[in-house]
Amino acid sequence: MAGRRSDTRERIQQVALDLFVEQGYEKTSLREIAERLGVTKAALYYHFRTKEDIVSSLLDDLAESMDEVLAWAREQEDPAGAREELIRRMAALVEGRFGPVMRFMQDNQPAMKEFRGRNPLFERMQELFKIIGAGERDPATQLRGRLALVALIMGNAPHFWADTPVSEPGKVALEVALELVSPRGRTAGEAT
Amino acid sequence: MAGRRSDTRERIQQVALDLFVEQGYEKTSLREIAERLGVTKAALYYHFRTKEDIVSSLLDDLAESMDEVLAWAREQEDPAGAREELIRRMAALVEGRFGPVMRFMQDNQPAMKEFRGRNPLFERMQELFKIIGAGERDPATQLRGRLALVALIMGNAPHFWADTPVSEPGKVALEVALELVSPRGRTAGEAT
DNA sequence: GTCTATAGTTGGATAGAC
DNA sequence: GTCTATCCAACTATAGAC
């Protein structure tokens, strides 16, 4: 339709993300990205001002998708039900085209430090955890909420099941993530 | 007693680890390590052949401590009880002087890739997960086992509780980790 | 929109004096 | 055991032609 100028920008994002996931952010050079794309470094600089800008664009895309999920969550009335469906929708993102970005974030936290506070994604993350935590002050609940997301990310990583092949990794990941946010035989506020 | 030559080697390890945790492995240069120590880069090279060797030495120390834990675990007869105590002993390591190393590993997985297969620590890790998994083929159990360790690492990271101050983070981490390895209202083999 | 060429910086590592 | 001095490789980023 309208904007069919060039998909080079998106191809750069895709190739860069592939390499970031494979080898990590710091170990991936712009030369490598350019080589795999069949262009030169200078070409990359036409589309992105810096290496960090490539990452920013990746995070922005995820932030946009999370916004939709959070918008839905905000207008729910039943908190418990919303929490569960929220996990399901995040699972869909991880299983879908955002799995690699989230794996990249998880595995390259020192690199992410630069973007924390500068990129809108991290406010979204905070809101996500706030909703999952359901206003609980109980620290164990907080920790379980964070772990639920880790479960989705780890459980959907192909590398994770390298030894023990599994037919539906996404299903396993979701199962464990849901356990973590929905108390079963656990009382919310009970400590020790 | 016997070997009181110089503690420089250990001071290098300590300072390097501090910086690796603070800023990540790749972002930390040997110049920085030397500066904080008040020596020059060349001095570092007397004690360690390469930057990677510094990391190796850190991993070796952890591997040694894990060996003791695993040796104990191997000679237990009750698998369920051993599993729980195994988590408690790992929790002690994370709360003790090995917390930083484990946080470093968790946060710098691309850097760890180089050591996987070359450093004995990773065989120990595999054995740990095998015991925690208790021979279960159920993938969800495998995932929960891995998450239990993540719970200990995340829950003991000072940074993690920055927003919500908690009096005893280690206790919370242990609580959640134990839930993950000891089924409560969950049947081991039940799928879906 | 992509190229060549290159500037400018930083990092890991070594040689050799002390 | 620690230093000065230096080498070399690699990377990000820019200038300017096409």
C-alpha cells in the first residue's frame, strides 16, 4: 500500500536481532550485520544513527505490542481473571514474533542498562509487573510474577530444550507461568 | 601459614567480579580493573594470562563449592528430601560469597558461551539440574527446577528489591524456590 | 540508498627494564 | 611482582563520491 519505499530498514532489524540473540549484543559488530545483509557498514548508518538506535527500534516495536495488551488489562474489572489472561497474552507475544527480542533482553542485561529509563518499554514492563502482582505487597508474590515472565522466555527458547526435545514448548512454558501467578494451595498473604 | 606470598591475585578476582557485576563483562576493560586496583594492566598479565582466565578462575571457585554440595547429594537415599536440602544448600551459596558470581553468570550469558564445555562448572550445573529434576522426564518439572535457581539468584540480587525494600530477601527467594521443586497440590506426571 | 576510504578511539596483549 | 612503552586488531562513526 502506501509506504513501499524499501524494506531495508526492517531487514537490518531482523538480521541484527538474529545476531544479537546468537552471539550477544557486544560481540556483534556492525560489520558483521552489514556482511550478512550484503551491504556495507555505511549503508547501516543511513538507516540508523548508531548501533544503539537499532536496539531502540527493536524495543519500540515490542513496547507498541505491549501497549495493546496493557490497554486491555487496564479496563478489566476482575483482577484475578485479568492476571491469568494477561499471562496468556504475553505468552502469545513470546511465542510470536517477539520471542527473540525478549530472549535478547533477558540474556543481555548489562547492555539493556543503557536503555532503562530512556526507552518507553521499561515503563510498560513495570506496569506489567504491577498488574501481575495485583497490588500485593507480599514480596514472594512479586518474585513469582517476575519469574512467570522468565518462565515464558526460557521455556520458549529453542536452546533451552536442546537436550530434552519437547513437542510443545510454548504449552509447557505457559503452564508453569500460570502456576506462578495463580495460587493453588497457597494463601496470598501468608508468610513462612 | 604456608602460602602467604601475595594476595594480589585474589584482589584482582574481587575487583574484576565487582566490575563485571556492575557493568557487565564486555563493558569492563582490563584498564578499568587495573585502575581501581591501583596497578597497571601489565601487572594483571602477570597473574592471569588473559581476561577470560580471570573469569575462569571465578567459575572454578564456584565449581569447587558446588562439588561439595553435589557430593553430599549423591549419597542421599531419599530423593525428595535430598532435593529440598539441595535447594537450601544452593541458597546458602547464593546468599554467601558466591551470589555475585552467579548473578554475573545469569546476566552475561553471551559471555558465558565461551566457557560452556571448557569449564568444569557447567558439568556441575547439569548434574545439579538432573538431581533437582529427580529423573523426571516431565518437561514442566525440568523448567521449574531451572526456575528455582533463577529464583534464588534474582531474589538475592540487591538490585531486584530496589523499589520494594524487604527485610530478608534470602528468605523470600528460598521460599519461592522450594515451592518450585516441591509439588504442593500438583501431581508430578500430570500433563495439560 | 549504497558505496569507498578513512578518521579516531579503545581494547587486549607483549617486550623488556627495574 | 610491578612498571613504561608499545604494538596490533577491531570497532564505531563520518566524509564525500556515485
